[in-house]
Amino acid sequence: MRLLVETFYDIIEHEPDGAPIKRLHLLGHGIAHSREEQFAFLSGFFGGPSLYAQKYGHSNVREMHVHVEIDEAAKDTWLRCMQEALKRTNVAGDVAQEIMGHFTRVAAILVNR
């Protein structure tokens, strides 16, 4: 999970495809903060320790993102960057597909404009 998150945020931080998401993160707490919080959230989301909920008392993704304006384009960019991160970390095709299914459903509920 750590490798996936680090790879994802390397794409966001350093590659043109990630620029729109990088801008959103820079309006908030920044990339370094997001790397840690996403790892904490995904740990619990995929059945490991509920690190995010232990720290904040919840793991409600809508509440986490209420301060961020997320449109369809941002959602799609996030998903493309995560798909690329899964590919780069050699997550098997069927597992990557299942993970992306979860991410796609969650991303859809975060669109707020």
C-alpha cells in the first residue's frame, strides 16, 4: 500500500498528467500531508489497520473532501493517475481491476461541482 501511494503521489507531484490534482492538493494541506493521509485511509479501506479513523474518529471520504472542489475532470484525472500507479507497481490485472472498481465508485461520490 505504501508503494502504491508513493507511486501515485510521485505521478501527481512530478508528471504533467497529475498537475490538476497537484493544484488541488496545494490549495489544501499539500502533497506530503496527502501522502500520509491517503496511506492511513487506504490501509483501513482495504482491511488493514484503521489508521485514519484512529486519528480522526471517522473515515468518511465525503467529509474528508468537503473543502475541495471536485469536478468530473478532476475525478477522471485522479483515476487515470491511480490506474498508472497500479500499473507501475505491478499490481496484477484482475486485482488492479477490482481496486479500480472500488476507487471509481468512491470517486463518483466525491464530485461536488
